[in-house]
Amino acid sequence: MSEILDTRSGAVRYLSFNRPKKMNALTRGMYADLAMALNDSAGDFSVRAVIITSEGDHFTAGNDIVDFMDNPPTADSSEVATFLAALLNFPKPLIAAVKGNAVGVGTTMLLHCDVVVATPTANFSMPFVSLGLVPEAGSTFLFPSLVGYQRAAKIFLTGETFGSMQAMEMGLIAEIADDALVAATRIAQQIAEQPPQAVINTKALLKARNHDSVAAVMRAEFEIFALALQSDEAMEAFMKFMVKKGSS
Ligand code: COA
């Protein structure tokens, strides 16, 4: 069974993280599948909107830490970099349905979505600093732009977790719903019924102001991230996670 479920309902394509036993932690293979599906959807006229969702109780626990240790992504051609580029450049409406934990890239990818719906009990966190790393996916630009410098700095530097109410007040999510996927589907279908070129043009205009800045920040983040992955601070944090895992 694929770790990214790829299904269709009419003009809406669903990409669902399917590794629930590992809290949907994202591996290189999953990033590659996501990138391929996004790029394919971009060129497929019959796809009018894409929903990113998850199997099981959680959205995703972020990048797979074992993968970080075994295959640290250091090149622009790495699967995670390819996925982030596909996300940044995706021209059609991208909607996320979030439940449970959205950790690391599970939260930063939401900054690229056009509409995010979350359940009332969803939790968001970006504990990159706690792992000896730096935030990625353009989030050091996008997150302070959204919530203000100090709130972004506090969340990044402490690694704290926040809930749906706070995420909604920040503008990170558009809606809270008991069934996030049902609500996301309703929104996606509504958009899919709109004139498609007007939808694409409007998204392009909405994203135009930040696109090049985000691309530049993403590149800078990636360079520092790649170095940080091999640092003593990161190794120590990864080992702590592995020890906890081994003792559970
Ligand atoms: N990478 C690899 N495996 C992960 C993972 C990750 N990022 N997050 C969770 N898992 C695995 C756990 O190892 C565990 O697997 P096991 O049952 O084979 O030991 C399983 O998923 C369930 O996670 P567990 O830690 O037991 O759940 P919890 O409810 O106690 O804790 C978290 C939830 C999210 C707090 C905890 O899993 C965690 O801190 N994960 C790492 C998050 C992270 O730092 N992500 C990277 C961000 S850049």
C-alpha cells in the first residue's frame, strides 16, 4: 500500500499521508510521491483543486527523523527540496484538512496552502530549533509576515505547540470543523465549480507579491538546514528521540 494515497472525486484530487503507525512522518519516498502528484495535477486540466489530508489520527509528525539521520537532504535535487518547490509553484487551489498533530513541515506546508481546515483538537508546532535545526519551507519569511515578528520568534525559538483556536486567530487556518476533510471537500468542490482560469489567475495574483522572496528565503534556509543536520546539536536531539523510541 502506498504511503501517499492518491484518489479522485470529480475535479478534486486527494493526497493523503498514509503511514499512521509512524504518525505519518514523511520519508523521502513520500516527498517524491507528493511532488510528482502536485506537478502532475498542475498540468492536468481536469484537476481543479487538490486536498492534502491524512489517514489515522494525525496530520503528520513532520520529517521522518530516522530518514534525517540516514539520508540527510543536502542537495537541491533532494526529494524534500523537490516537494517544497512543487508546493511553492503549485498553480491551483491547495486545501489542507488537518487533525491531530501537525509537526514541523506538517505546519510549515500549511503556509503555502490556499485554505486550511482543522479539527478543534488539532495541534501545530515547528520544533526545528529544539532539534538543532532551522525552520524551512520559507517559513522564516511567511510565518512572521502572517503573525508578526515577535509571535513568530516566540513560537520558533521555544518550539511551543499551539491549538486550532490560536491558529485560526493567527490566520494560519481558515476554518475549524469537527470533520476537517468533509469541510475541506465542500470548499474544494465550491472552488472546482468556479471558472478555472479565473481561479488560477487569482491565486497567481495572491501569491505574486511574495513568490520570489519566499523562493530566495527557502534557498537560504535549505543551505543552513543542510549544515545544521550534520551538527552536534542536531545529532544530540535525534539521538534523544531514538533513545525515547527505544525505551517506549
Ligand atoms: N520520525 C520518525 N518516527 C516518528 C516521528 C518522526 N518525526 N514522529 C513519530 N514517529 C514514530 C515514533 O517513533 C513511534 O514509532 P514506534 O511506535 O515504532 O516507536 C510512532 O511514530 C508514534 O510516535 P510516539 O512518539 O510514540 O507518539 P507520542 O504521542 O508519544 O508523541 C510526538 C508524539 C509528535 C510528540 C512525538 O512523536 C515526536 O516528538 N515526534 C517527532 C516530531 C518531530 O520532531 N518531527 C520533526 C520536525 S522537523
